[in-house]
Amino acid sequence: MLSKDLALLSLLLPLGVSSYVLPRDSTVKLDVTAGDQRPIYDAAPVGLSLEFFAFPGYVQDVASTSQCFANLDAASQSQTRVRIGGTTQDRALYDATLTSPAQFVIPTPGGAPLNLTYGPSFFDLAEGLKRPVVIGLNRRLNQLNNTIAAAKQAIKTVSGLFAFELGNEPDLYTATDPIANNHSWTPALDAKIQIDWQKAVSSALGKDDIVEAGVFLQPPKFSVQELAPQEQGNNTLHIVRTFADHAYPQSACGGSKTNLTTLMDHSRVKAFVDTFKPEVEAAAAVGKPVVLGETNSGGGISPTFGAAIWLADYALQAVNLGYSRLYFHQGTIGNSPYSWWGATKVFAPYYGALFATEALSGMSSISALDDGSTSLAAYGLYAEDKGVPKKVVLINTDYYSNTTTTERPSQTLSLSGLDNGLQSVNVKRLTAPYATSQQELGQVPTFGGVSYDNATCNAVGDEKYEQLAVHNGCANVEVYSSEAVIVYIS
């Protein structure tokens, strides 16, 4: 853990304020053996969510998509998980006669369709991903037979099908939506209808473990805490493969670049993730995993490198809490500030996704090595249930502005608890000129000295590791403001 002196700082912090920013160029002691290990449930916890209507465009019209996926797959040594869904899944109806993957009209440039149809070839594109896929289907329009017809086609076509969602963010439904039938929309009514639809879909398909249930936007009013006991009471848990929550932390702090300090601040990341602890516990109580089925920073500061730092910390914090996967959402092509790539650009958050993916790759458990009271995040990652981690992640969430005229501040982490026979450790660094750097503006991040080409998503540059000496089981690692590193211990 961080030294006891730093732990005491948490007592000085009023609730709701930023973490304590450590003195410039200070040294912090960190015992890498002190954290409580928690299991990592998935081989590739950092996944991708593609907005339903935009999905065909991402795979047919964006040339770099396959390579961007390949890079993530290589980082995880597995297959990046994908969820296809979002607001427009609840505006979509299946048409078995449609020859194109989807048909719709976008009312305003950069917007989303108000209704759409999709056909069998939509699922051909999903099959072409060759990876585990969650597919969102309509519930809001209250056309159960149409949803079942789509599910049957998906089962027939998509070999990697993981689960179906039956509706998207039902906490936003109202009495005027067809599914409500003019009744007041409540958690109890939603739970009853969700369960009825699960039974109908499972029966029609002849399959269990086929539904990703809940799909709620930032509980607790509509929540896994409410739904899971009712699933258990109705004997429908055999249909549920996983529960899902949605989360957009930036919606609470606005979208201007002046709030990037708030988004990436480690204490706020931890505090936000901790609000979901009852959701994780509710799913665990009925023996089911829970995912963040749609999440991202969400807003004007999202294309910045600071959002990449946020993403790395947020993903590791959520996995440490007990979420098995996170699906980071990508919206309208060309008008989605939090997307990792677009038609002709790779965006800074992609680097944070690669960083978190590589950190988690091949690991079986994780521990938080800090208490969340300062601007430094530290995680231990373990391949086996042993005291010394295989990797340590260090994230300095201090905001480094592009208006800074002085030398970039840093913190030195003095890592203790390493094997006394260890001679050196290797360090891979995630960095950019400053927190507000954006690749599309020419301020290109690097991860281990490598960047990614805008047009192709191919790696550019040679991978670089820094080698640091270990003396008597201790190594000193310097991490600059708005940077992150992975320390490879063996």
C-alpha cells in the first residue's frame, strides 16, 4: 500500500472534493505485496460497444476497424469482446426480407435515426467479427414476436453469440412507450416484463444462459439490486448469462476541457466506481457475473489524452470492484467524441484501452495498492495467487496542462517487496505531450514508444521498454503528471 503518511491524508479530504495532489517531484513508498487480491473473471475485460445503427458502418465503411481490433486482440492475447446495441436497438425492427444489413434515414447530419429496420445480413456482419458478441434487441416497441424472429436468425448465424439484451436502458422508458401500455413505468413493472420476455425468448430458442439482463443506466432506482432477487424468485436465473449496468461518469461533470481534471482524478474515479458496489454484490448473491454493458467518458473532453488516462484507471478500478467486462461505447461515426477510432482518425482514448488491455492480459487477479485518497493510482496484477505481482500499474492522474511553462512534474514510486534476487524490472510508458493532447490535432500519444496510424491503425515506431535496476527488493519508478506505466516484474 502507499505509505501510512499518505493514507492519513484521506482524513483531511472533505467528501466530494478532488484527491490530494502530491508535492511536485516527490517520492512515494509503495509495497507491492500489500493489496487484497480479487479475481479477474475474463480473459479480455476491456471490450467495445458499437451503437446498433452504426455497427454496419464500422465494419463495412471504416477501413481501420479490423486492424484496430487486431491490435487489441494482440494486447489481450485473446479476442476483444463486442456488444452491438444502444438507443437505436430500441428503435429497430427486424425484417427477414431486407437485403441490406440495415435501412434508415438520419434526420440531421451526425445524428441517429428515429426508427430503422435490419435484415439477416446484419447478423452476417456480426458473424464476420469472429469474436464473442452481445446483440441488443428491441423491447421498447413491444413487438415480442419480431424480437424472437431476430433472435432465431442471430442464433443461426452468429457462432460467437454470447447473449441477447432485451431492451436498452429501460429506466428511461415512459408510460407513452408501447411496452408500458400507458402504465406508469416502474422498476417493478420493468422487472415483470423483462422476466416474461426472457421466458418467451428462452423457450422459443430452446436455450438457457442467453440473456444479458438489466441494462440499466446508472442505478440505483432501476438496478440489479431490484432485478436479481426477482429473477431468483421467478426461477429464471438459468436464462440469465450476466447482468449489466451502464455508466457515463462525465455526465456529472460537464463536457468542457476545463473539467478534464475532474474526469481523470483518481479519487473521483474510485468514488464513482464504488457507487456500483451494491450492484456487484447483488449479482454475486445470485451467482451471476455483472458487466458494464455500455460505458465511456461521454462528452467534449473525451478525445483527449486525459480521457485515456481516465480510461486506464477506470477499467482497472471496475475490474478490481468485481465487474467481469466493460464495453466502451462507440456512437455515430464522425460525431462520437468518445470513440476510439473513426473513418480517418485514431483517437487518444484508444491508447488507454490498449494500456489497460495489456495490463490485464494473462492475469488471474488484481489488487488496488493505494487507498484512493491521492492522485496516484497503483494496481498489482497476478498470474497466480501469490504475494508478489507479475505486473504493477502506476497512474499519475495529476493534470498536466498545455499552458505549462515549467518542467513537467513527476512522482517517483519506490516499489518495495520485490524478490531480493531480482536484478531489474522493465517499464512500458503511456504518455503524450500533455493531458489535453488529441491525436487528430497532431499531438500524438505513445505507448511504449509506439503510436497508431490514423488511416490504417497500424503500429508506428519500435516498441521500447525502460529497464530499471532493483536493489535489495526495491526499484524506483518515475511517473510524470498525466502519465501511466506498466512495470513488468518477471
